[in-house]
Amino acid sequence: MRDLPTITTVERHFLERKGRNPHATTEFCWLLSGITLATKIIASQIQRAGLLDIIGTAGRINVQGEEVQQLDEIANETLVRCLGYRGNVGLLVSEEDDEPHVIKDSGDGGKYIVLFDPLDGSSNINANVSIGTIFSILHRPKTNHADVLADVLQPGDRQVAAGYVVYGSSTVLAYTAGHGVHLFTLDPSIGAFVLAKENIQMPSASRTYSVNEAYARDFPEGIQRYLDWTKSKEAGYTLRYIGSLVADFHRTLIRGGVFLYPPSHKSPEGKLRLLYEANPLAFIAEQAGGMATDGRQRILDKQPKAMHDRTPLIIGSKDEVERVLEFWQP
Ligand code: AHM
Ligand code: MG
């Protein structure tokens, strides 16, 4: 026998952790493989977007009041199709849709809820800038009530797993199921996400901040003071801002620092969505030794009130998030 290299895919990696996580079952893995399949399809569509003539708007405004891109629709439909027949998915909740897709009742085996931002940063598509998919998985309680929303509105602390894919210079996937954060790279030659690094830890104190500073004068006074301080001689910070949360977060995970989307006069609750953006990234940040807060409380403790709730977000290396809070106590 030849000595072939060991290839650890996301699904294999997850199953090898059986025993540590009650949800690490073959059945759950089938759900996970729906996400990896969908994101591989989305990655290939993005790579050929110019050739397929699918760059540009879809000509409608979504429930969030934002212009929908053709690739937003493609990514959303791809996830709904790939996850819709996985057997154990009860509800699919997308940033792009007005209401959850009811696939199956919890009593009928639909015991998981998958929430996703199908294409985060999609306003960057036509500039060929990194974009991504963010997902969060919740357990659907076994209840008989018909109130689907009540099942969806769970605090982030109850997530079973969460992750994201960045379609960048390479396509990478990071996930956590509560036992560390693990990173995979899509190998296009075999069409699989292959393990790149296990148990990633977010570095501390990298003197990098990431924010849309054009809004600075609309931010709370404490945030303005923090931003002024970063530019002082003694601080010596650098600024990085891509404008795709998933890509800005991925850089923060790998290099450390802080990402901020604070409240502003225009958006008192910030812009980012709690269920599809803040919660999954907060779970990953904490599992990597980082921290995520809205300024008042831990993101994962927040009780969502509506499907498309927004939240201020300060996320990144623990010491840097704490430093921001020294300047800003809302
Ligand atoms: P989207 O999910 O519709 O793409 O919107 C969210 C995006 C984030 O990816 C990013 O952090 C933010 O919007 C950028 O907003 P702004 O242009 O206000 O800086
Ligand atoms: Mg988004």
C-alpha cells in the first residue's frame, strides 16, 4: 500500500469528536454536509460570476431594506435547497427572507434550526472583494405549539454549532461545535474542505482596529475617544476595514485586534444582525479565547425579540474588547 496523505474533511473532523459533543452524530453530520455542499456550489458561482453574468442587482429590496444582488438570491436558494432535504432540519431562517422556511415539525424529526446570512458583504461583489456565508445551528425544542418564531428566538448561548465560509484568495471554512475553532481550506482539485488548523486561538493585543470610521462623529462619545486614542503616538494602532464582516472577522481571528460596529444616531441598534451575524461569530470568538459584546452585555446572552434584530457589535481579542469598554460604558 502507498503511504497516502491523510485528508481530514469537515465531516470526518466533526465525527472524530464524537463523545465530546452530544450532537456529534452521523445524523448531525449529514446536516453539516448540506452546508459544505451549498458553500462549495456558492464558491464556484462566485468564481465564475463574471462569466455567468450574475454580477449586479436582482432589482428588488429585501426585508432589511437593502438592495438584493443576484448572487444573494443564488446563495440563499442554494442553501435552502441543499438543507431542505437533510431530514433533520426543521426550520431554515435566512437574513434574506421575511419568515422562516418550515421544513419539518420537531416531532417529525426536524430537530435542528439552521440560521444563515447567505452572502455577507454582498455589496462588495462587483469589486471582487472577499465575501462569505455565516451559519448558526440551534436545537429545536420538542414542543407542540405552532409558534415557529418562539423556537427561533433563542439566545446565542444555546447554539449547537456555528461557522462561516470566506470566499477570498482561497475559500476557507471555520466552525465550532463548542470544543474549539477549526479551520479548513477548500481544495478545488478534490472539491473538499480539508483541515488546515485545529483549535485556533485569537492572538491578543495586535494593535489593529476595524471600523467604518466615516461614521465616527455619529458614534457614542466613548467610542470616539477610543478611536482618537488609537491614533495617539503612544498607541500606534493600524486600521483595517474590508466592509465584509465575515472577512474582517476572519482577519481578526487570525491576527488579533478588534472589529466594531457601534450604534450610531442613524442606527441606534447598529447595523449587524444578531441571529445570523453576531451570534455565530461571537460563539467562534469565545471558543478561540476572544470576546464579543454589545457594550452592555455578552452577545451570547442576548435574548432576541424578533427574527431580524440588530445589535451593536464589538468583537475580537479579549484584551482589546475590554480596552474599548474602558472608554465606553453605555
Ligand atoms: P450584508 O449582510 O447585507 O452584506 O450587510 C452587512 C455588511 C457587513 O458585512 C459589513 O460589516 C457591514 O455591512 C458594512 O457596513 P458599512 O458599509 O456600513 O460599513
Ligand atoms: Mg451580512
